Amino acid sequence: MRLSLCSALLLLSVPATAQSLAPETAATAAALRDSAMQGTRAFEIVRSLTLETGPRPAGSAGDRAAVEWGVRKLKELGFQNVRAEKVTVPHWVRGAESGEIVSPWPQPVILAALGGSVGTPEGGIEAEVVQVPDVAALEGMDAVTAARVKGKIVFINRRMERAKDGSGYGPAVAGRGRGAIAAGKLGAAAVLIRSVGTDNNRTPHTGAMRYEDGVPRIPAAALSNPDADTLEGQLGIAEKSGKPVVFRLKLGAHLLPDGESANVIGEIPGREKPEEIVLLGGHLDSWDLGTGAIDDGAGCAIMIEAARRIGELPQHPRRTVRVILFANEEFGLSGGRAYAEKYAADLPRHILAGESDFGSGRVWQADSRVAPEALPLFDEIAKLLAPIGVERGDNESGGGADLSPLAPAGVPVVGLSQDGTWYFDWHHTANDTLDKIDARDLDQNVAAWAALAYAVAEMPGNFGKAPEPAPRR
Amino acid sequence: MRLSLCSALLLLSVPATAQSLAPETAATAAALRDSAMQGTRAFEIVRSLTLETGPRPAGSAGDRAAVEWGVRKLKELGFQNVRAEKVTVPHWVRGAESGEIVSPWPQPVILAALGGSVGTPEGGIEAEVVQVPDVAALEGMDAVTAARVKGKIVFINRRMERAKDGSGYGPAVAGRGRGAIAAGKLGAAAVLIRSVGTDNNRTPHTGAMRYEDGVPRIPAAALSNPDADTLEGQLGIAEKSGKPVVFRLKLGAHLLPDGESANVIGEIPGREKPEEIVLLGGHLDSWDLGTGAIDDGAGCAIMIEAARRIGELPQHPRRTVRVILFANEEFGLSGGRAYAEKYAADLPRHILAGESDFGSGRVWQADSRVAPEALPLFDEIAKLLAPIGVERGDNESGGGADLSPLAPAGVPVVGLSQDGTWYFDWHHTANDTLDKIDARDLDQNVAAWAALAYAVAEMPGNFGKAPEPAPRR
């Protein structure tokens, strides 16, 4: 383990990780928690964001409006050192898109290009459909079967399972990320996936996909679940009679030159150690289909409101609470990377970082990734959240996508797991809108983050240097 | 009351309406009911319809495919006298459509033209939005307020309430039907309505609208509920600062020359009185946005399967059970009108008519409209359905839209009320797809219709001549 001089000094100066909370700190944190449960401005904040900016994919006019909104809103709410720090972002646009089954039983379907997909030629691509159960089947295909994929449209028909902890996402999203590479290697004309989502609405789920150098870049789109059912159903009947199912895909998707966005930052400056940071993050961008209410308007609102309430205390905590609304999480973590680079020298003074980016469901578990010797301290803080239904989790939190660039520097992170039972009904779809949010659920999130952030900003100790995160499963 | 000679003779020949069911008739009806509860082919039938035809609005290629499907399916299932009886239908097409809030906070919204709407000029209509709570407010507007509507886009923001019996539909749908007339009279440029639906999906609800001779025909569209929320929200904030909300609407909707469709008919011929008819109807057309699984693939499948099971009995009932899959219910009742006209002379021999056109929810009430003296007979038959959760309702049933043209002839009708709690989440939207149907719910519907239709086709008596239906509330 490499310890920077700075953090080594911090660790050695006192046995800081062993110091527990002062009773008055715990009492103030509990008061923050309990008052937030009585009602907060979080819903009002996310309402304002969605009404006044709408969809805000990286590089779009909505994105620019969101940066302006962020600066205006943080100032209006009393934050200090409010600034928009420029971030260069890729600018992908969807364009017009359509899909239809041409034969044996013609009908239109509803689909959405995956983020980053190339478009089709103007007249579209018309080809027979070959179905596979998942991307692994495509990657592990024997040569004889693989030869049948050439020139075809591959349909990856993997259904996502519903779970409170969102654990159905990882296995299902592999096809979205790697499908175009695997199908492209076999010479496929395009790839369609069943939406990575748990709903049965005609609202397809977009999300980032990848290409690989040296592999043909083929168009990639997601069918809504009911449309995937239709395609699956026609394939099933057609197979019995030996008929091919032919599909026509038109995608207008393309990349424009890089655009400019910004990380929007506001602070509640610490009264004693303003250079030490408790970072509360969300991301300001959204996909283009919805208004990004749950992804991640909710997270932004929760963090803004949690910090605002800390700032309204009779005195600020010792350390600075810094809210960051990251640029372009969805399409490449531009904001998270830019922040980690810009603030590299300051990262040893980032005492804890957390991101809220899992919708608006209630928090039910507090995970961490802190130095092992700091676990008793984190456990003590996590206990503050027990009265609002939050259990202590493990010490293997990823902390949130935008925080991943901070991991090499050993910045300790907290992850407050939210109830994701319904999140993937709406995630990355047109249905990601304000009406999906229950204001009381946001209040509970605010309660948890406010109590936790205050305690960490006020406590005498720290969480040391966090171990490297476990490799992603 | 005018009685045709024919029905007068029927009524006078015996006190037919007083005769009760033979015990063996009741037993066979109960057996039909109970065996259907064990599983039927109804789901398989609606699956076949939706997969093999898709959306089928009047006059479309899908409509023609559905007529072919109907003839093929009825023959395949053993019906006799299968035929497609030509019906001329209007042919309205949606074309491309879009909507966006232009200012103060630009964002796209999702909307759908109402059925029958004219299109906008190619560049669209851009105008300030004026909000009204319902169409009555528009119709009752004083002159000063009305003057403010001229040249504007009127937004009728009436929310539909959820109810098991669908009773929220009537009050909300008034704005869809009459909105363009009321706004057109005041010189509005276009009319937008909040979708007549109980969901919060980005799937707007279309449905028929009307124009009135002498009133300017203005474009009319429905916003999905979340988009209506956005427009309402921006109007609310903008009003405080005196800013106008400006909207741009583009509709490519237009009428094509009339098309040809058909009522598809199949029969289980009666063994003694084949000229006496028990009519079981559904409608074969759907709106263009979904695949018409619940509206009205489910109804067609329920009726086909109920009749098919009667046809499989060791002997057919005395009277003919006639299944009719009506053409173009949605956009003007073309099929229902054509049937009433073509079979005008035979209507006195229509012993009972029923239509299933309220989705796939379970039946919970049996309503009728029969001669008052026949009520004990209907009550007796309705009791057959009590074991599967069906209560006896009133004698004021409308019987179904396609049956309304039969009312002047006094054809008795039955209405089996279905649980409509969720129906209006999906009604007339892209979300009207197969996945919304629970196969066991269809089985219960089949059980109810099979038992009822069999009993009526076998019973010695009849229901006399039905009174005119009460005026629609």
C-alpha cells in the first residue's frame, strides 16, 4: 500500500480512527435526522430541476440548462463557493428511430438506440433475426452456429429479474454493454436486446454500450419488454413452420463533436478544518428519454437538501460539506474523472465521499469502504440511522459510479443502499419522471445523509485510507 | 311501444318469459362454467391475434390481416357458417407527431393525436397555452375570458379517477369527445387534453374525438399524464412571474378515403331453432398505438372460446350461438351499425346479445336489459354465475357499444361487468399489449359467458322485448 505523505501524517498524528463521536455530535446528528423525517425541500428541488430543465443528456441544451439551474439553485439555497467547473463531454444524439417486424406478421415495435450506438444507413437495415438467450451464448458460440449469425440481426433475449437490491441488473446489463462487440465479431448486421428493465411498459430502456477497436461497429437498440415478447413470440411460432422472422431497423443515432458541461459545486464551509471535505454527490445529467427525475434528479436533490440542512445549524461542522452535481455520469463518467484529476492533490483530505444515484427509494442499508481500523467508528455512525430503518452493511461499497475515480487515492466511501424494487421499471426510460417519486421517501434519504454527513464533518477522527475496492462481480 | 308482428307472436304464443330452466340445462351450464375455470384456450387465442396481426385500426393493413385471421381462426376452431361480411370503414391515420414546450423551459413532451383529429400545418402550430379544468369550463366561459382563448392552445387538464366499475371514464372522456368543438368555437388554434387514463406512464391515451359542422376543425391531442403534469407544473410556476407558456404541436394526422373491413361471423348452429340467435360479440379492430390485447382482443377471445366450448358439447343447444367480431368499433361503430342494418328483419329472433369489451378483468356483476316480465328468468340464469363471484346487477345494461344499434329493435342484452380497476391504465395506449392479460382471468370470463350463453340457447323461454335503454348519463 502506498500512502501519500499527507494521509500518512493524518493517520499517525493521533489514533484518529479509534476516536468515537462526542455525545453532542450524536445528538445533533439525530436531531437533523428526525427533523428531516418531518418533511424537507428535496421533492421541491427535484421538481424544479425536472420542470425547468427536462432531459439533460451530456452536451445537450438541457444539460446546459441544468448547469445554470444548479448554480442558481445552490446560491438560492445559501451554499457558498458555488461554481461550475468545466468538463468536456461526448455529445451523442439519438435522432429518429424505428423498428418493425417485416415478416411473417408485420407490425411496428418500439425500441430505443443504446447510448453510443452508431446509426443505420438511411434506409435502415433489413435482415433475418437470430435469437440468443444472453451475450455469453453469443460469445461462446461454436463456429457452425456462429456462421449463421453473419449478416443477421442478433436478438439478445435476456430478461432482468426484480430485486430490492437491484442485483438483477448486473447479469442483464452485460448484453447491453458487450452485445454489439460480441455480435460485431461474428459479422452481425445489428444487435437488438430485450430492455434491461423489470417493467412491462412500451418504454424501452436505453443506457451506455461499448465498441471495441478492430471490431465492426454495428447499430444497437433495446426493445421494450412487450416488444421483446412479440419478437420472441413470432420467432417461436415461425420456427415451427421454418419461416424466418425479418426485421427492419432504422437508427438516426450519431456522435457530434465534444460538448461542454460542468460539475456544479457548492459548499457548507467547515468552521475549523475547511480544507477537509465530506463529499456528497449526485449527477446532473440524465438520459435523453425521460426527465431524469429518479436518475439522478432525486440523488441531486437529496444531497443538496441534506447539506442545506447542515448549513442551517447554529454552527457549521468542523469540516466542509461539499455537494457535487457531477457532469455526464451516464455516458462515460466525465464529471467524476475530471473531479478526481482536478482535485488529485486534495484527495487525502477527503474524509468521506458518498453518492446518491439509485432513485428515490428508502435507504435500508449503510455500506462503507473505510480503513479496517476505522470500522468501529463507522459502525457507531451507522447506528445513528437505525431508527429510520437503516441496517449496517459491509465494508465493500463501491460508493457510486462518479466516486470510482477516487478509489486509487484511497478516499473512504459510504454507500446508502436504497430500495430498488421499482427502480428498474423506470431507469433509463421515458418513464423516468417526477410522478415516480414519493416525497416522504426523499425525506428519509435526506435524514440519513444529513445525519451521517454531519457526524463525519464534526467528528474528531477519520476513516483512514480505504482499501482498493473488490473487483466488480 | 311498437312491437313487430314477429316478436308480438313470440311473446303471445306462450308465457315464455315465465318458464324456468330445466334442471339438466342448469347442470350442463354449471359444467361448462366449472370446466372453463380449469383452463381454456382464450389466452392462446388472443396471443395468436396480437402476434399475428398487431395494431389493427379500421382500414389499415393490420385490420385486413385481422379479418383474415378471424375467418381462419373460427374455421380452425370448428365454427360453422364462417364468413366475413363487408363493412365500409373510415380510414384515419396518425402520421408523425410531436410536441414540445418552447418556453419558458423548453422540453419535449409525449402526446398522441386523438382519433379523427386533423393535422397541423407542416411546420406545426406554436402558441401560448391556456389551461382549463375541464371541457365544461370551456363551454361555460364568459365572453371576457373566452376572448383570451382565441389563437391559443387550450389545455383541458381533467384527471381521470380510478374505479373498479370504470365510472371515472365518463366524466373525463367528455373533454376528449367535445374538447375540439368547444375550443374551436372560441377560435382556439388547437386543443390538448390530459390523457383519459389512470396510469402515470409516458403512453398517451388516444380515442375518438368529434367535430361539429360550422365549427373550425382544430387539431386535438392527448398528453400522457406525466407530460400533462409537466405542462401544469410549468404553467403554475410561470403564472407567478407572468411568463407565458408557449407550446409547439405537430400532427401529421389525416383521413384517407374510406376503406373496407368486415364483421367476421361464426356459428354453433342450434339443433332445434337455428334461426333464433344468441349473439356473442367483441370487436376486431383496435387503436393504432398498441396491439389491442385488452381492447378488444380479450373480448374476441373470450367470446370465441365460450362459443367453441358450447360447440363441443355432445349436442348443440336448441338455438344458434353466433359469434361476431365487429369491424371498427373504435372510430364510429361501423360494424355494429352494418350488422343491425343487414339483419334488421332477423332481430326479433335475437334472443339475447352480449359483448365483451372491457379488457380482461374478472366478471363481478351480471346486468341485463330484458322485458320486465322476464326478470325472474334472467335472475335464475344469473344465479348460475354466483359460484364464480358474479353478483346480479340491474336491468339497465347498455350491453356494449356494438350492440347499441340493436336497441331500437328491442333486442335483449346482457352486460357482464368486468373488474376495470387497471383497464384505464392501458386503454387506447401503446401499452395495450398481451402481457397485461392474466390467462386465469380470461378463463373466468369464458366460464361466465359459456354458462350464460348455453342456458339461454337451450332454455324454452325467452326474454321478450327489451325496453329502450336509459339515456346515457
